[in-house]
Amino acid sequence: MQNVTIYSTPSCHFCHRAKDFFKEKNIAYTEYNVASDLERRKEMVQKSGQMGVPVILIGPELIVGFNKPKIAQLLGV
């Protein structure tokens, strides 16, 4: 199983949808709240080049936004 990381904020609807999808598919993930964690926010901007959330890392692949088909493909679910 690949490492899954999501950079999110509590008020982000698409972040909630992504996390619900991971839970539904029993995918373990690490979550960083970039609304309160400034270091992780900087890290997210360096990796993605922008401030929008969610930013999802699946192994080496970076996805900006909740692209369910792409996420499912990368996870093989």
C-alpha cells in the first residue's frame, strides 16, 4: 500500500469528501491541517505551487483537488 497524505482545512468540503472516500475504501492516510499548521502549509505550497486544498499525495503522485477517478486509479480501488 502506498503512503497517502492529505493537506486539508476543517472547512473544506472536498477535503471531507476525500477523507470519507479513504475511510470507505479502508485506506490509511496522514492528514495535515494547513489552517493551523504553518510549517505544513509551507510544505504544501512548495510541493503543489498553490494554496488550494485538498492537496493529496499518493506515493510520489500529487493531486490537487478531489479527483476521485485519479485517486481510485492510483490506489487500485
